[in-house]
Amino acid sequence: MPSDEPNIFSNEKAGGDCLRSSYRLWLAPLLTLSIVSGCSSTDTSPGDKSKKEEAVQTEPATIKIAVSNNMFTEEDFAKYITEPVKKKYPYITVERINTSEKGSSITDLLSAGTTPDIVGYYPGNLSAINDLGLTYNIEDLIKKHRFDVNRIAPEVLETIKIASNQSYLVGFAAYHNPFGLFYNKDVFDRMGIPYPQDNMTWDDLRDLSIKMTKMDNGVQYRGLYADFLYRGARQLALPYVDFQTNKSLLNTDSWKELFQLWESLYDIPGMTAGDYKTLNYGKNEQAFIKGELAMLAGYSNTLNALKKAPDVRWDVVTYPSNKKAPGVAHRVDSPILAITAQSPNKDAAFQVLETMMSDEVQTDMVRNGRMTVLTSQKVKDEFGKGIPEFSEKNLIAMTKPKMAVITPIKYLNEGEVDKITSNAFQAVVNKEKDINTALREADELLNKHIEAQLNK
């Protein structure tokens, strides 16, 4: 969803680029003359003082970064942030605060009087920086440090703005967790059915899942685990609320169509048998590794589980697409690192982010299974190449689809909204409610959540 606010960092039409290019060519000699004159002058006018204040600070600085263990383990933090920063900017020391530890959440830190220089949030929770008074516009720093934001995928930049409820950038996305369709070759070989291919839709895979879901020699084989309903909603960037009326949009045709599609993926005899009645990604990941689930619509964390299961014969193709959003996998799923308004070392904090966004660091992340948020195909093509166990796998498929832009969340608690839609869909899977009833009741619950949020 594009921002309503014009912004110098967003993609613009070619005509405007050409005009600005001509303007820069005309202006360059004057700028050069001005710079030379400024360097040779000993005048200490207010203008020169302003220029000195714009100089990048290089005094020793310690930058405290608050991130969860899910975003960066201690080892990864050192590899992708601490060490590269120390190499490029020896005067900057980076300290990691693990918000996953008890008593170290960002709100706990603020209550104790500690405000980090940089805080990490996933898009669904990024708006918390506004409530906590941490929000800072980094676009002056972007210009000051001459950072080229056009290197970053536009849907990532747009997601940061929408997720933070701002018209400007508050930080950068460290990386993206890519999605893919994992398939177990042994299960397909047992059934004598060809493997999945790139660019399949959910409808294609439902037909395939029906063929793969059967009882064989006392073992219940299942076709496809599609994960929670919100995966499909995020793929389509379905809106939760009409923010003009502050009313829920769950009881609408768009959500009903998604419920119907997702129900068709689970309403296959045997798909939710036994321990799999309740949707659970972890259980189904283990079933995939065990060789009882043929396909898993999953994400990059599953690579870690597969690395520990070398005997599994598997591969991966592109994440299933919805016919309404061809070529789109999942929304931007990235830790956003935002500089806080209270940081006394904003130049150094930006240099930390700038280092993290370098081609070198991004390539290192990509080689180890984290997808870059850069547009560079050269960087993307390195995906997974640092994992020798996966050298023969089609990991590049996980980098091919587009990322969806986040739908506006504003004052909503996305976790609570997900709980509402997940519970509603689980009731449909369990045959406890039909889709119309589930959506009507979910709509009522979301309206209550909206009212509670507005009355805080």
C-alpha cells in the first residue's frame, strides 16, 4: 500500500529522474566551486559553523542495540553487526541487549531508565515505538551519510513506513525471512507422484494434496500443511479494519473467500487426523521430517531443523501463490532496527545500520540462509551457498517471489487480531462453526478490540 505522503526516498517516475539529473549536471560546478571556496576560507561565519555541525562525528561511541534472540543470536549479532562495525568504524563499540531475557524487554529497559540507541521490532509491532516515545525520522541521517535507499526493495521501505504509522523511515530492515514450499521426496516416490514445481498456486496444491493424503500400511500420510490462516491474509495484505469508520472488515467477501480457500486445504479426509486436529507448525514440521507429511508451506527457520536431519530427502520450490496476487509469497518478514529519538550518538547509530546494509554483510547473511532486503540480484543469488549441506537444493526458489507490503495496523494489537482470526478458523476446521458464523463472531470480537484500543 503506497504512502499518501510524497517522499524523496520513494521511487519516482523516470521523467522526474531525468529532470533532476539535468539539474544536478548544471548545479555540480557551482557546488564544486562552493566547496573549494569553503575549504580555502578562514571565515568563521554562521554558515561555516552550520557546515561544521553537519560533519559526521567520529568520537568514540557505544551503541546499545535491543533485539530479541529470534532476530539475532549472540553469535549472529557478533558476525553481522559487532565485528563488521568494529572493522569499518574502530571508534564504535556495539553492545547487544537480549530482549528475550526476563526483565530485558524494551518496556522493562525504559522503566529502568535505559534507552537503547537502536531497538528491533518485527513489522507487526513496530508502531510500539510511537507509544513509547522512541520514534525518530532517520531521513536527515540518510542524506547526511549519503546512503542510497534505492538499494533497498521498495516494498520493504513502504512496509517500514506503514508499520510505524509514519510517512518517513524510522530505521532499516536487517534481513527478510523467506518462504517456500518444502516437499519430502520419499513420500512422493512412495506414492509414485511427480514432485511439486515452482509457481504453483494454492488451488494446484490442494489437488496435489488430495492425491498425497491417504492411509498406507497403517500410516496416515498427509499432503500439505498450509499453516495458519493469517499466512494467507498477509500474502494478500487483507485489511482488518476500515480506519475511517473504525469498524472491522472481517465479515466481508475478501475474508470469506480466504476462509473458503484455506478450509479447502484442510477439509481433506485424513489431513487433520489424530494429533493434527489443532493447527501447529512445529508438529507438522516434525511430521515432514518423519516422512508422514508430503509438503510444508514454511519459512527459512525450517532450514535449521532440516540441517539437523541429514537423512531426509527433501527440496523446496516457490511458496504457493494466490490467484489474486500472482508471484507474491508472503509479506515483508523482517526485523526492523530503528534509531531512537533519545540516542545521544545518532551518527554512530546510523553507521551501525549502514554497515549492516552493506553488500558485504548482506551477502554474508544471505549465504547463511537469511534473505537480503536489497534489490541486488548478485546478493540474492548467493542464498544458502554458505551451507554445504544444502548445495544441491533449490534454495534459490525461496528468493524468487515478491514480498507483500504490510496492511495498515495503526492502533491494533496484531497479535490479538491474529488470535481472533486463528480461533475462528480453527472452529471451522473442527466443524464447530460454519464460515459465516465464524466470521460474524470474529467480526464482533474485533470490533470490541477496536473499541478497547481507542478507549485506552
